[in-house]
Amino acid sequence: MWKDCVDRKNLGVVYAVYYLSGVNLDRFVNHLVSRGVALFNVRKKGNKRLSFCVNLKENKKFFAIINKLWYNNKNLSLEDGQSVALEGGYQLKRLRTSGKLSFLYYLAKNVGLIIGGVIFVAVSTLASDLVFSVDFSGDGNANRARVQEYLTERGVVKYTRFSDLDLNALADGILADDSSLSFVSCSKRGNRLKIYLQSAKTPPTILDESVRQLVSNIDGVIEQIKVYRGSAVVKVGDVVKNGDLLVDGFVTAGETQLEVNVLAKVVIVCEREFEFVHQSNDAEQLAIAYAEQELGETEVVSTEVEKTSFENDTKYIVKLRYRRLLSAG
Amino acid sequence: MSFFDSIKENFSDLFIDAPSYRAVLFGDDAIYLENVRAIVGYSSEEVKLSLKKGGLAIKGENLYLKKYCDGDLAVCGKIASIERI
């Protein structure tokens, strides 16, 4: 028994802490102890105040004794924070429950709290595994419609479980599906599926720096010439033929001639004739349309139509003047 | 077997009469007593006990009753003196 005083392990028991005020506090203590109630940590605070601890297992016995001695046999029981006036001028208050295992006592008295806590944890754990929304970011955002379609086809929709998804494989799949993307990453942020899309950029055209001369491949009249590197051999208004040199690959610096790669642009106005035969005498527009279609996509400067008789039909000669751009570099 | 009972067994020639009380002093910090009848007076400077034969006064500072039940009493605090009364 003497070990109880120094064995701190015993303090793992749960105690109710009481505060007693009144006179003859020693008599109160003696009465309790003589009737078999063990008191712990009895501390006097002044002449008329006392605090002590009672093992929670002996609490019933403690109140039974108090009921009999100082409370006229009424059923008395106190919870933490409650107080009662006893006969003999005593005031008893239960301060708190203490001891290393007192939290278990608290939990036992609040079972609903425990159940609610368990339900909350379970629901939170389950809910955190669900996809509530999909967020897109990055400059590849313009492709989100296609990516959204891809996700829908693979069953990645609202309320899908994150634990059912392999985010790395999903990102690889999106990247393989859309060639306009250069990088894709998928990550989980709370309940959001975050998808970062990086668009592929077209590499710049590499300039061809191997051209030493700009030569005409068509007959026509020079309308515009711009030389950035090299020397112009013709000027605006000159008539050129197929194979004529337009810009040569050299520049003169003082008395020295340097060879350079040509960088120039020349616009030539060309002419071409088309012939059509039609029974109607009034089919100029039709003839012009046929001629432009034959010429292809090019800028038409002017149109001339000449009509002549051909047997019983009308022959249309359509002259189209158009621009042709020649460039080097 | 209690601590005191084992001492009594080993040193039986020292015990002619059964002592009215038993006390173990733990330095100046605590005293443990058995066979205490009642507490006659209690304050943070003095604890007066009633024993089977006579009484005991424990004087000191910040005294409090660590455990008190069934005649066993542990008094903790800064114990200055123990006197028979």
C-alpha cells in the first residue's frame, strides 16, 4: 500500500477533483476516510478551503456517504463544474475530471461525439477520392474541348474515383491523342483534377541562304523589285523573258566586289491568252470565268475579251494580265 | 508481504511490542505513516495526527496529504520536523 504514494503509474487512474469550503474541514476529511473513501492530493487553501481527489470508481461511495451525513439522504451526484451546499455549512464543488486516462472518460460520456467524428472521417476520406471538377490550364487551353472529349471517352467524368485513375498514363494518353500539344500533366488538388496543356509551337522556317542569283521563270514586265542582298540587274518597267537574270549575287564595296547570297523580291506582270468556243454570242463572263479557273489562284490585274466568229459558233479570246511574285532567300 | 512486515520478520528481536504507528521518511519531501487514527489539525504548515497512543505533529512548508485512507497517510511537502505530542 505504501507504494501507492510513490508509484506514479497509479496516477493513470481517473480522478474527480473536488473543492470544499467551510469550517471543520478536518472533520469532513476524517469522516470520509473512516468510512473507507480514499482521498488523494488533499491540499488546504487557507483555513476554510480544501481541494482533494477521489478515485472515480469510489465516486458512488463518496456521494452515498455525503448524502447520508450532509444532504438529508437525497440522491446527490455532481458533474464537472457543478456545486452543492451541504449541511454543516459546507460547499462542495466538483472542479474537473483528471488523470492520464480522463479523456477516455470524457469520450465515454460523449458517445455521439465519437460516432459523429468517425462518420466525419469516413465521409471525408471517401469524398476526397472523388473527382468533382476538371480544371484546365496552360497555353494549350484552346484544345480543351478535344481533351474533354478524350476524357469522356475514357470514363473520366464527375464523381470518378481518383484511386481508379493512373494520372501519368492519362497525361500520356492525352498527349498521344492530340499532336498540337507538346506537354501534358495531370495532378490531383483536393477534389479537382488539374490538367496542364502546353501547345506545340511551329518551328520557324529556316532561310535558304544558298541562292546566288534570282532568275525569271516567266515572260513579263517588272512591276516591283526589292533587293535586300545582292545587285539588281533589271529595273521597274523592263521587259523580261524566261531565263533572264533579275538579281545577281554580288555587292560592290568601294573597289571590291563581294559574293553574297541573294535576298530579293520581284513582282512581274505577265500575260496569258485563253480561247473558248461557245454557241452563244453573249458568253463573255463565262469565258472570263473559265480563263481564271485555268490560270489558277493568282492575282488578276486586268481582263480583255475578243470575240470572233468560228463556223456557226463564237470564239472568245480572253487575255488575262496577272502578277507573279519571284523571291530568293 | 508489506515492507514493514518483512522488516519485522527479519529483525523480530527489535520488536517487543507492536508499534502503534509506522513511519517511513523519504528525505525531507514525504513521510508515509500507517495506523493513523485521524487528522486532528491540518494546514499547509502543520499536520497533527491522532495515533493509537498519543499523537504526531509534522511541521514544514507547503504540506499536503498525498493519500489518506484506511489508516494510511502520505504527507508530502517540505518537512521540517516530526514531533510526538
